[in-house]
Amino acid sequence: MKISLNWLNNYVQAGSDAQKIADTLSNLGLPCESIEKVGNDTVIDVEVTSNRGDCLSHIGIARELAAASGAELKLPDVRLEESEKDIAQFASVEIKEPQLCRRYTARIIGGVKVGPSPKWLKDQLETVGLRSVNNVVDATNYAMMEVGQPPHAFDYKKIAGGKIIVRKAIAGERIVSIDGTKCELKPEMLIIADAERPVAVAGVMGGLDTEVSENTTTILLEDAWFEPVSVRRTGRTLGLASEAAFRFERFVDIENIDWASKRTAELIAKVAGGKVIKGVIDAYPGYEEPKKITLRLSRLNKLLGIEVSAEAAMRILTSLQFAPKQNGDMIYCTAPSWRSDIYRETDLIEEVARCYGYDKIPAGEKIHIKAVSVDPRQKLLQTTRNLLNSCGFYETVNITFADDTTAKLFSGDKELNYLGVKDVSRKNANLLRQNLIGSLLGVLQTNLNAKNSPCRVYEIADTFIPDEKNAQPLPIEKTRIGIACDTDLREVRGAIESLIHGLSPAKQISFAPANLAWAKAGAEIHIDGKVIGTAGVVNDKIRDSFDFKNCQVYAAELDLEQLAPLLEQVRTLQPIPRFPFIERDLSVIVDTGCLWADIMATIKSQCPSQLEDIKFVEVYLGKGIPKGKKSITLSLRFRDDDGTLTHETVNEFEMLIVKNLKDQLCATFRTAG
């Protein structure tokens, strides 16, 4: 924002020492990028943060300097010479989108003569980097740079029916902007229309057909408030940028709009002649009560680490026009309409701090660093990542949102109960995820399309599960571990077992069959009887939706919080075995409905103490296997801590296990080795 010192001194006695003014503004949180001499004037380029739209004007900067120095703020004394005719006879305003346009004012100035601007106006605008167009347009630009409220002047005779309608565009509508850009309007864009067509893109730029020209004799003057996100989105989509949009995107003072309109009308009449039609059309559906904020003096001093007296705090807040009232430790404030960035106690504390002086807050000469132990959660996350990486899985980071299609795929027959956001940038994917698998399948799809196979991925992130017990509007936020691959379900299981045993080697893991909305074959994962997650084979509907051709996908999801206690358990070290082991492979034929868990339970029910481990090898359903049967190959490991086992002894162990499998599961013995 370029500030002219000559212009600035119209509102506050700032003086001519540009460097001093720049230093004052910098101390107030408005750093200055440059100081430049322009003719007999000096221009300071002030960096204004996005939350301080009130400082995008000379009066806004003057207000800050007045508060800092105690000088008087002098605003223009606006006086309008109005005709006897009433504006209601000439124009009307209808706001169809009150959420996007909370206020719209219209005034009419008749009998104007459009031509070159007077030298003082032209020079003043050129000083701050604006080119002169004509006296009417220059007056609106002057008002914008002075007040911060962007006005727009229409040629009244080109507004059909004298009617202004603030609405969203209709698909297929077009407009040519003042700069000659042909704009294809979209239904989500807010526009200004007359009784027949669009005449301006709201808050961004006016239309070429209704711009002020040398033939214009009557002006319809617009001053309004437009929703910042709507203006920003529309401007970016159409590729249009303007000084007006820059201000609307950062909030304008909605309560000051009528005064700003009067000031602009006065300037137009001054430089272009004519008279203002009596009255104003003021459509104001979005009125809100001023924000009330409370400041605790004790909190102020504790947060700043210094003692700021009540008198000093009251003086600063009064100078900033917060109308403070003190009652003991409490100061009750009302935020002025131009401070849209103030809405909580910490904002008031920051206001006091910047005006009191950041340089008065002491800085310690030494920085003390205290070593602390690793946070348990961070340790769990790091350990989990290391263990999954060691299993060949790569971590991914996805957005927290899902689209409707993915949400329905993972909800099955249940009604969608997702919490969504209204952020326009998330219009097509605005539902907070209830699981991580959908996002991981998207990652798999991208990798497989790029011929990156086999692909094993995982993600550790928050999910948002509805609180069905308490019916709370906000969901329960849980951190989960999602795992997916295109290789084999055994790899998913192996990764899960490696993860659990890496956290707590003695823990026993079991998988129980379960019906999952997203899996055609699913299981619940249990530790000590508690369900910690699910795993399964992704069903065909989801697989086809993600276009996994000739590829089966496997996935799992674990609750990270359920794993936290495992890392906290005391670990005991075991000596390296002194004696060797003997492994035997068995292939048994069982019914197709027989589960691996049943085989494990049968073996363990009557097994010798020397049986150290049981491993699944493969399932075979090919030639030689009767219909309704399957062949499961498993590996048995035997070891004796007191001596070396003989093959004769292991043969006896093996025969006992085979007998149990035959008796309890009706299994038949295929091979042994």
C-alpha cells in the first residue's frame, strides 16, 4: 500500500519526517518496504498483512498513527447538495444472495460532465501509482485510496430498468470486463445484474457495456460489502485482478459503507459537476451486532511477561477506539467495525503489546535448553514407521477428506454420517475421512498406473468416527494406521504381526472372521481379546471403482491408541538358543471352510513343549485336490532347550500333530518332510 505523506497529513499531523513515520508504523506491525521521493511529495510503501484490510487506505494508516502518537484524527466533513427528486423514483436494489452480499448501497448523481480530471486529483493518484482515466473514475479511485471502501460508478442510462440485482450467475452467461477480458461466468460466481443481463462481477470488476464514458450524464454509484472468499475465488477463476478485489478479499468496513458512499458522491459532484439525487438505497440484510471482547489485566501481564498498568492499557484501547470499560481485573471492549480481525482476548493483548512497544518486552541474554525424554506418542509413531518400513511398506501422506463416492463405497448399506466442511476449495471432496483405506487405494491406483508394482503403502493419520452413543455433532477423532498392497494378504498379515511383535514380542495375535463393508473376505485383529483393527481382501465393487484391472488389493487398518500400551510394557531378554532346531513341512487337506485359526488351535491343543513356531506357507486348490477341499502347507519348528533333538523324536511329535488334525478337523495327510 503506497501512502502519500502530503495526502496523509490531511487526516493526521504526521509531519514530513518519512523515516520517523516508517519506524512508527513498523513498530505497530506495519513494516515499510521503501521510501521514495515523488515530485514535492514522499511515498512510503507499507506492507499490510492480510488480516488488516482496514489499513489499505490513507485514513486507515492515519488512524494507526493517531493512536500511536495521541494526535487528533481528522476525517473529511462530507456535505452533499441533493436535488429535490427522490432516488426511489429512479432505482431499486435486490439482494438474492445475502450471505455473499451483506450490504449494498446505491446513489445517483445526475447532470455530470465526464472529462479530464483536475490537476490536483490526477497528480495525487499518480503519486500512489494509479493512472488517470477520467474525472468520475478518478474520483472513485481517490475515494478508495482515501477510505479503503471500493466504489463503482455505472452509466445509469445503461442499467436496464434502473434495477440492480445481486445474484449468482446463470450457466452460460458472459460478460466483457472493463479491461476487455471475455468472462465465461459460472453458477457459483456472484454478479451484479440489471433487469436483463450481468453488468459487473461482484467485488472484482465492472462490465464494459455499462462503464462511464464521455457520453455519460448520470451515474449510479455502488458501495457494497462482498464476501471475501467469493471475491477471491471468482477473481482467480476469471484471471481478473483489481485494487477493488484486493480490498474486498481482506474485508471492508460494512458499517462505514454509507459514509464512504456519501464521500464518493461528494467527490464526483466536485470534479464532474451535477447533483446527487436525494436519498440512498441501502439494502442491509447482513447486519450484525458489534463484537464484545473481554480482556483480563492479569492475563495481559502474564502473557507479555511485563507489568502493563491498567491506565496504560485503557489509554491504548481508547486510542484504538475499542471503547474500553474497566471493572477490577476485567476490561470490557467493543471492537470497532473496521477491525474484523479482533474477536478474542489474545487479539486485544496483541493490540496493547504493539502500541505499548515490543521493545519494552525484555529479552533474556541466555537461552536455557532442557533435555527431556522422548514423548511416548512420538516414540510409538517412530517405532511403527520403522517396523512397517522394514517390511517393505512405504509411508504416504494424504488429505484428510474423502468425496461422496468413496465414502459410500466404504459405508456399505449404512446411511452416510460424515462430517463435512463448507470450504469452497473442498467442494468435491469435503467429507472428513472415517477410514484411511480409501485414500490408500487412490495411492495404489496412481502407482499401478505408473507400472510401479508390487506396491506396498501405509499411512498414519486421524479419522473422524461419528459418536453414535452420545449423538454429538462432532465426531470422535482417532489416529489409525492404514495398510494396503497389491501382492498378497499374507504380506499384510505379516506386516501386522511384525509390528505387534516389534512393540511387544510376547503378545499373541489372532484373526477372527468378520463381515466388513469394504471386504469380500475380512477379519478382526485381536490382542488379548481386544479388537485393535480389521484386515481383508478388498471387494470387487471397490476394486472396480478404482479400476484395478487384473489385480487384487489387500488392506488393513489398526487403532494406534490400542498399540500404545504395548510399547510401555517391560521387555525381558531371552538368551540365544544353545541347540539347533528341526523344521518339518506338512500339507494337509481340509474343508474349504476350515480356517487357519482352527488349524492353529488344533495343533496347539495337544502339542509338545518343544514346538517353537508354526508358520503358514501356502494354500493349494489345483489338480489332485477334491472338490470342496483345499490343501494347506505349514511349517513346524521344533527345539529343545535341554539338548539336541533327534529326528526320531521329532517324528513322534509330528505324528501326534497329524493325528489331532485328523481327529478334530477330519484332515487327510498329503506329504511330510
